Amino acid sequence: MKRLTILAAALCAGPAVAVPGGRIDSLPAGDYVCELPGDATGAAGIRQPEQSFSIHNANSYRSAAGRGAYLLTGDHLTMTSGPKRGQHFHRISDRFLRLIEPDGRDGQLRCVRQVVNNR
């Protein structure tokens, strides 16, 4: 019995095992403005307001179409419910996301967290 107790204590004291896909995390709260790339003859980005969303707490978002939840594991963001359900994003940085296309590659749509100098 003593050996079992020591083994259990040793297992509990070890580092947590990473979940598949990476560490569970959350996005910084704020508005994420989505846009497609522009060109040299016009704007640098063409805003897509129907794709934009706001993060309000650790795991929920709000868009023009309604509210939902998300899961961020490592650098992979999955919209798990609500109007954006099924969309996947690649987190490039804390403030920059790129929509993942059905073929698994990063797409053209980018979503950037709004700050004072990009409103």
C-alpha cells in the first residue's frame, strides 16, 4: 500500500502533459477587424465587416450575426458555436489571425485586433 501511495504522489507531482494541438489558451479581449488584402492601386486591406468579431471573455465572441464560443489550442483557433461555427484560424501572433481554408492552408482573410493606430 505504501508503494502505491508513493507512486500516486510521484505521478501527481510531475509536469502536466500537453493536450493534442497545444496548450489551451484565450485571445486578448477586443475587436478583431477582418479584411482581404488590397493592392497597390487602393487600400492596403478591404474590410469584411461580416467576418469581423469581438472577444469578450476567455472563450466567447460576438459578431454582427450573434454570439458564440471558441477554443484556442496552441496556434489553432476553432469557432465551436454560434454564427462562425466551424471556422478555423491560424494564430500568427496575439493580435493577428489568418483564416484556414478547407484544404488546410492559410487563406487570404486576415483578422487583426484593433488598437489605437489601426481604427
